[in-house]
Amino acid sequence: MKIVNVITHAFEGDLNHPASNSRSVWMTRRGTLLQLVDELGNVGQGEASPLPDFSTDLPGLCSTTLGNLEPSRFPAFDITGDVLTQVQEALSLVDLNAPAAKFALETALLDLFGQRLNVPIAALLRSRPHRDPIALSSVIYSEDKIGALAETETIWERGIRNVKIKIGRIHRFDRELEMIEAVRERFGRDLAIRADVNGAWDLIEAQEKLEALTPFDLEYIEQPVVPYLLLKLGVSPIDVAADETVAIPGGVERLALVKSCNVLVLKPMVLGGAMAALRIAKIAQARKYRLVISHLFDGPIGLAAAMQLACALPYPPLACGLDEHPGLSIWPDALPAGMGDSSFQLDERPGLGLPLLQPVA
């Protein structure tokens, strides 16, 4: 298999709803769409859309490193050989400091291999991928009790039984407690609730606020403190999930010191691709961590690749944060195959199973 053309498209668009966490608000998403064309005319697609103020890389760096790719720089790929080894070697073509660009290149190459071998990407990543439905977790975007209840009602009616509520905003904790309490009282214990702090607390307030959250039977609290402080977090009355900490060098290995941390949130757009995420998943398996795959308000390519990753994990994940989200609003009618109202499952279409999002030039 030879790469005969490399096409990149810059994209940017307004979200249909603001996306936010304890530190930032995003009204737009931008990134780079990568298309690799092989000698048979197959097109593999990838997406690099790092999130400002969250990702370790920037859209401009990803655009530059992908724009510098030339067909002549790619080796001739052997479709009968070891696919993952060949793809891993090809990732050296992009900047080491641009994990989202690595994810885009990896996805595009796996998409091509999948099309040539007539298998979905998950089957390239794992010989026997999960084919049972994987539950979805949906984010509550409202910051008040009334809005949160209305959003949760809509999510509940779709059959989703897992939500994540963003907390940690300055001087809002009392309102956040009211919001969580209202959702718990309205929907009972049949609804799993996660709270995501995005590292907004220091160690002292983390201990105080974790105690205050204990009565609400949270599934877990995600990243209560910044990455390096999570490694110093003491005993928690609520299970702790690591997100940003997973992306720092040596973070996963050092999490063994955090006895209350038993969930890892893997975002391939941050980690540099599905294969990087799977290497972390193997560590998680040895330590009996639970896993969640999540998005970065990616477009449909990033979302489809994350779904393929979830189906290729060494063991089934918890409900994954891969529900529809504001980042998809700039890509109308482009939901990945296999997405349902309350769950998703592996679709047997080859590669990503997505149509071309823009015409190949």
C-alpha cells in the first residue's frame, strides 16, 4: 500500500451550545482534517483538534506538522504484515509534541488498513474486539439546578443512565451541591452521577469538598486537583478518576501511590492516539483500574476513532463519555455508525466506517 496524496483541510465552526469546565469556556472548535489517499483511491481520514487550555498541543502546531507530510515520506506499507508496528513507525513523521496530530495520522492510516483488509479499526487494534453494546455517559452543561434537571430528564428519556456534572467553578460550590442533590433526588440511585472538577481544587479544599459530596453516592470524582497534586491526594471517601494526570509523563505509573484512584479516563486526542491509550490500558488492567474512553469535543472522525478504541480495550469499560456533544454541531448529519440513543457498539464497516467529510481535491 502506497500513499499517493496527502490532503489537509482546516476547519472551524461555532458550537450550538457553549462547552465549559471549571477553568474555560469554548464557543468554537477548530482543527485539521487529514486525508491520506492510497494507490487504489481509498481515502483514510484523521482529525487533529486539540482543545485550547486543556491539550498540551495547539491547533497551529498540528496544522503545520500535518501540512508538512508528503507522500514521498511514507514507506510502502505491507498489508499482509504487522499493521500496528508499521503504523507506529510512521507516527515518527509528525512532531513528538503534537499528540493530536499523531492521533490524526494514526487514525487515517488505520482507516486505510481497515479498508484494504475489510475490517473495522477495532479489529486491527484487538483480534477479538468487544461487540456488545457499551453504555454512554452524557455531560450536563447547565450550571444551575433547573437547567440540570431539564437536561437530565432529556437524557433519561433516551435511556442513558449515567451523567457527568462539571463542578469546581469559583464560589459556586453551594450551587453545585444543590444541583447534584436535585438530580440525585429526582432520578434516584438508578442514575449514576459523576462529578468532574478539572483540577480546580487544592488539596485542603479537596478533602473538605469530597466529604460534602459523600452523601450523593457519586460513581466517582474526576480529577479533583491538578495532575501533580493528584499524586499527593490522601484517602478519599469517593472513588477518584484520573484524567489530566494520565497525560503527564510518568503520571500513570505514579498513580499507584494514590490508593483512592481506581478509574482512568482516556482521551486519544490528548494521549496521541488509540495505540498510546491501549498501552495505558494494559497498565490499568494489571492494577485493576476501571476505564472510561472520552472525547475532547472532537468532530465525527475523532469520535468514531474513540468508539473503535473503546471496542478494542483489553476489558469492557465503564459507560463512556462518547455521547453527542456540542463539538459535533459543525459537522451536521455525521454521527459515527454504531451510535445509538443510550449506547454504541462496533459496526462492521471497514476502517472508521465514515463517509468522506469533505471532497478529496
